[in-house]
Amino acid sequence: MSYDEIYKLAIEHGFFSPSCEIYSDFQAGFWEYGPLGVALKNNYVNLWRRELVRRDGMVEIDGTQIMSKNVFVASGHLESFADPIVVCTKCGTTTRADRMISERAGISLPEGLPEQEYDALIAKHNLKCTNCKGDYGRVKRFNMMFRVGIGPKDDDAYLRPETCQSIFVDAPRLFKTMRLKLPIGFAQFGKSFRNEIAPRQSLVRLREFYQCEIEVFFNLKKADDQAKFQDVKDVKLPIQRADGTFIEVTAEESVSQKIVPNQLVAYYLALLKEFYDKTGIDTKRARFRELSPEDRAFYARSAFDFEVQTSLGWMELVACNYRSDYDMGRHGKVSNHDVTVPDDNEKVLPHIFEISMGVDRSIYCVIEHAYAKENDREVLRIKPQLAPIVAGIFPLVNKDGLPEKAQHIYHSLKRDFPVFYDESGSIGRRYRRQDEVGTPICITVDYDTMKDGTVTLRDRDAMSQQRIKIEEIQNHLSSLVRLQD
RNA sequence: GCGGCAUUAGUCCAGCCUGGCAGGACGUCAGCUUCCCAAGCUGAAGGUCGCGGGUUCGAAUCCCGCAUGCCGCACCA
């Protein structure tokens, strides 16, 4: 199950494909979801809503993708979401200034120096372009946010680089109008945008991508007082610690052994793991990787990445960041709004724990982990709840009224379930076609159907068959796709 | 962004070195066959040979530039 095989399957069957591909000026890092991809993504997001949003009693919003400049002044992205780069005046080669200087001058540099300091260091060490020995220009910051010009005056605004900023700016109103109390999770599914220098591997590193983000607002004083924690205290958490050691402990042990900072964090890590179990991604090949201070995002005070093993190596699907009171503190200051929240007669500046999920990458992993190549067939063993098509419906042969009967069944089901009718090729060929796109069940109308009103149900994984009555199909499909604990 | 390799039908690839009708397999479609697990028979459709420029009587083929993809570096959901 290599990346190439998954990629081929995906573009051949309409899971995903490059954006704007018929034009030669199409840009890297933009990908479309086709019909099956959309279905899979919708199912995935609905599972997230069930297992995280509703399970924990969160509230979901849908914010705009374009946000005003001051949002990012406050968030720090205008300042910090940028790499210092320097361009050679002669050959135009672009280099990362901080890395280039520390490598060639043999010194280690602190993060976030002003640009002039880099210029001074380049002059002091007499550094010239490695490519052509030309002089470097002034050090600039390359910001990974996409700027957009609003209206005829082209006013500055930005495409959000993370969906959570919408949550932060909406939270003050939501607390007042939705009768919310700490702790509360805000959830959002939507697009974010980052002007990556090197997008790669289709859904894995995009410039325009989906996130399912959860921002849990809480009172720091009560972070170890989580009633809900009882539900998940025995969930096993595989943790790769910042020092490189690996340990598998229960959520309860992770707190008592001070591996994670508090109950609240452990609770959500456990919830997240239980969610991924239900996506069909193999969580035996997953871990929470604790990030060292150097590896963390600029806003994070402690961080665990949820990573999964794939053919491309360990892939980071979710960033779990403890963002402290940084976000609401900054937005309060810059907007000059009171963003504190009443909690037990005290005004609290909420602390935030975030579960920031890369949806596209997760979709890729769902497909890769479900894919199996057997002797003479390819099969996606995707969970029925996530399957783009729930059932294929076929006539065994194309005569004697079988197609009409099968079509009748198809029409009776199509508004309640994503079902697919096919009468082309041999029956075995049709089963294999559905195997390749992960359809869990195929329903075949044969001569017995005409006599006794039963159909064959053919199972994708076991390739076994059973007969059920036509009237039972509806219930059978319902129980197949029902999300269960 | 740098370095290496690549880009020809929906997919995988041959053709390129040595310029001269754009091909194969699989897939798809139509028909035949078929009472349950692909690749049986007959036929068909499907191509700006990544884009742009140059050399040439003539370019998929040679040269230059760009884009995209893969791998490595770096960065990240």
C-alpha cells in the first residue's frame, strides 16, 4: 500500500484530483474532492461531530475564511507566522536567513530576531550567496498567510491560516447569547490557507485545506477537576515523550505520572483516540508525540501531535496544543473588548486547549489504512459508516425482468442511502468494482428474487453471501451505517 | 525555495538515444455470453505527447525557459 497506489486509486475513482489540471498554469498545493471523496469527507466530519462535538456537548460555528488584518495582529500571525528569508541580488536564489547564518557562521540564533539583526550578521561574517557568490539583499519576512485586497481600495485582509481564529473572535458574543459556561468546547469545520513554500503529496500538504478544530475554553484552576474524566480514565494513550522515550499508559496514569499537564488535556487526548478508532485508522500504529519547546508553534505552551504511521512515514494528523490564555488575552488587548467570562462569581480569562485536526490528511490515512491488495482483488476495507457508497445493487443477469426488479429496489433506497446501480459486465466484475471503492454490501437480484422476494447480500470483506427479504434491506442498511459505541 | 529524477489515452507504460503515420496493456462504452466473484467473444470511443519558445522542410523525439509530480533538505494540520 504505497502512496502511489493510493494516489492512483484516488484519481481513478474520484476521491481527489489536482485542481485546475487542464490549465498549464495550475499551482501546486490545491486539490479537488471528487464525488467519492466528498462522500467520504462528509461521513468523516459527521463522525467527528458525533464522537467529539456532540459527545462532549460542544457548540459548532462556521466562520468566514477572510478575516480582518487586526485579527492577525492580535493572534501574532502577522508577526510570527513568517520565516526570515534573504534573496541574492545577483542570481535571485532565495535562502532562509536564520538557518543560513547559523550554519555558516557557526552560531546558534534565537527565534524571531528583527530583520536588521540578520542583516548585521550577514555583513559581520561577510556572507555571500552560496550559488553565485553575489551579495545578499535585505532580510525580509516571508509570511505564510495569503493577503487579500478588499474592495476598490484594496484594504488588507487575510485568508485565515487556522480556523480557530474565528472561534476566538466569536467567543465573547457566544458566551453571552448561548448561555455557555466554562469549560466549553467550540468546534469548527472549514477551510484554512497557508502559502506553503513546498506543498507536497496531494492531500498531505496543501495550501488550501480543511480543518476540524476544537477549542476548549476552561478555567485553569479547574483543569484537574473534570467530572467527565471518569468516562475515559482507562483509555490507553500511546505517548512518545519529548525525550524520545515511548510509553503506553492509561489516561489516568498519564495525569498521575505527570506525562500530560492535567486531567482536561488527558480527557481530550483519550476522546481523540477513541474517535480515531472509529475512523478505521489503525491506532496501533498511532502515537501522541510530545513536542519539545523548539518544535512547538509560537502560541503553544505544551503540545502533543497525534501521528499515524503510513507509507510516507509518521504523519501528523492532529495538533493538540495548550495555548494558555494567550489567544483571548491578545484579542482582548488588541480589540479593547472585555473577553473575560464569568465563572463562579469570578471573571476568568479563559485558557484554551485545542484539538486541531487536518481533515485532508486524515482522509488520506483512512484510505491508506483501509486499502488491501489481495491475490486477485483490490479492496478498501473502509468502515461502513464512512463508505462513500453503502450498497451496490445489481441484477444477476440482464434479462427476464431482473434489471427492472433491481432498479425498483434501487429507486426505493436511493433517497435514504447512497446506493449505486450497475448492470454492466459480469456479476463478479461488478462486485470487484465496488470492492475497490469500499462499498461494504452488494445486493443482487436473481431468479429466486422473482419467486420468493429475497435478495443476495454479498459482504465486501468476507466475500460471503446471505439471503434476506426485500423488505428487510432498509433495516439492514440502517444498522450497517448506524454509528455505535 | 535548492538539488536529483520524471511528465505520452481514465490508469500504467513503450516510442526519444539515431527527428519522418502516436502505439500497447488495463480500464471505459456498445453488443454477445453469463443462475454469484474481474481479466470469454465481437466492435468502438478515447491524445493540444505538461506549457511556452527555439533549431529544422519536418519535433513526442534535439536545445532553452517555465510549470507540475516524486525523492532528499527545510517547514507544517
